[in-house]
Amino acid sequence: YWMYKFRNAINTSCIDNHNKTDIQAAFTSYLALSNNVPYVIFLIICTIFSNRFSKLFRVLAPLTTLFLLFSIVTACVEINTDSWQMGFFTLTILIIIAVGVASAVLQSGVSGIAALLPSEYMHIMVLGQACAGILASVAQILSLIGNCDSIKSALIYFFTSDSVIFLTLISYIIIQKSEFFKYHTYSLKDATALKNVSELESREKVSILHVLNLIWPYAVAIIFDFWVTIGIFPGLSVLIVPEGKGSIWNEKLYIPVACFLMFNISDFCGRIVGGWVPIPHSKRMQLLVLCALRVIFFPLFMLCNLQPRYHLPVFLSSDIYYISFMTVLGFTNGYFIAVAMVVGIKSVNPMLQELAGIILSTFLGGGLMIGALTSYVCIKIL
């Protein structure tokens, strides 16, 4: 859809893999930058002022905002933008920035709430994030194989997103009224805080630096993990050109399946294993080192058949290399983020766990921003 919207308007086809316009080639990186920079900024703000807003506000307000923003995107699908491509591009970027802000507030709120619940709920939260990726990939593939053009496919895709956000909004309103939710997010943690009043007089006085000093290996591991992942996926990885030509697999389904679906399924599997076989707290430095070693993925992907490229040669042209790299990239991303979030949060005092969850989410956002910047640089190096 985006490749169609930002194609050379003289060309009626959706995309020429070897002759992309400047916006087509860099759109995914523009998207990542415009989303992740405000995302990180507002995650930091939410961390500092985490106790100034209610849990209800930190979830309902961003969900409502996201629903309105995606409704605007959906409404724009059938508008002919060929005569004002740059204007539409600017509007899209502004919406993405607003989505980044709303997502930051939502991530902060949800992570803080999940940290207050029993540990399996934090694992469920990170699994849910991966499930969202799988559902989005499946929706994309189904819209493509349904013999729909780019516009109709996008309309189905975004309408599905609108529906999911709306259902999530209604679900949270119902869930937050349950006795289980109230018990774990209020009664239990407030009682724990009172028991620890001699150590820290109140939750508002808890030092962010004090908590960060306890969980910094996990925070840095998360930065490394998402720096590498977002540096490659999707900014670099969507530039892949398959070996074959002419079939529906090569022309329509290769990137949605080999890139998006493969990554998201692998990511989901990694998060499951991370909950079952975590790296213990005593070996947290090993987790940090393993996350740092993932930088090897940058040269591996850049040697695949990514197009357009002007400087580097292609050494790994076979589809097998690309699909294998995507599988390992997704699995390691999921495994390490599951371990870092679950073990990291539960390694601190119960009354600090909400703040720990918010801090780790902030570092996750930092990894996203650095990864988006790195992705843009890597595209220029190609």
C-alpha cells in the first residue's frame, strides 16, 4: 500500500523492486524514526511522572487516541493522493508521530500494570506483543491473496486494526473493574508499600536511579536487543528482492511471508522459550553479552540481495540465507526481551516493580530509536 502511494505517479504499477523512488526506498526508515523518537521522549516523561496520572488514564487515553488516528489513516486509503504525494507523506509522518506519543503512554501504563501482577502476566504481555505482529502479518497476507488491489488490501488491513483497538479499549474498561485486577494493582501493592515504609517513605520518593542501579544489566540488554532488531527489521529487511520472478510468491507474498510472518512467528517462539527456560538473575551479565553479540546480524543482512544498493556487492543472494537470518533474528529478539522483562522486573522489591517495568520499557524505546537511526544509515551505506 505504501509502495503504491509513494510510487512514481507516472507508473501505474505498484512497485519496481529495482527502481524505487527515494520515498519508497526510505519510507520504512522514515516511519521508524518518526515513531520511535517521540516514543522514547514520552517514555522518559512517563517514567519521571509515572505517579502523576492514574492507571486508568494511562491506558484509556492513548487507546482512544490510537483509535482516532487509525480511523483517519483508514479514511485516507481511498483518497487519490497522486497529485499531492509530498503533502500526503507529511500528513502520514505527523500521524505516525502522534501514534508514537500515544504508544509510549500506553506502553508505560501497560508495563507498569503487568509488573504489579504475578510474574506469568508479564510473560503473557510480551507474548501478546508478538501475537499482535503475527495477526498483522496474517491480515496482510490474507488481503494480498484475496486478489485485492493495494487500496482494497489496505482498507481491510486498517479496518482490522481499528476493530482490534476498539475491542482492546472495551476489554480494558471491563477488566479494570474486576476484583482480581483491583486486588493486585491496589490492595496488595499498597500493603507491601506500607510494610517497607521504613526503607522508603513513599512510592513517590523512590529514586529512579536507585531502581536503575538494580536492573541496569537488563536495561542495557534490552537496548542492544532492540537496537539490532529495529536496525534490521523492517527498515533493511523489506528491501530484499527474491531470486525468482513472475509468480505470486515472488511478486506479492515473499516479503509478507519471508520477512514479516517469519520474523513474528520466530519472535513469538522465542518469547515462549524465554518464559520456560529463562537465564537466571545470577547470570544477567551473560544475557547482556549475548544481546551485544547480535550486532553480527548487520553485516549478514547487508550482504543479502537488498535493493536498491549502490556501494556494496551482494554475496548472499540465495533466499535460504535471508530466511535463515530472519528466523534467528526473530527468535533471539523474542527470547532475550522475554528474559529481560520478566526476570528483570521480578528481581527487585515488589513495591519497586511497577517503576522497574516502566524503566525497562523506556530503555526498550531507546533501543527502538537507536535502531531506527542505524537502519537509515545502513540503507545509505548499501
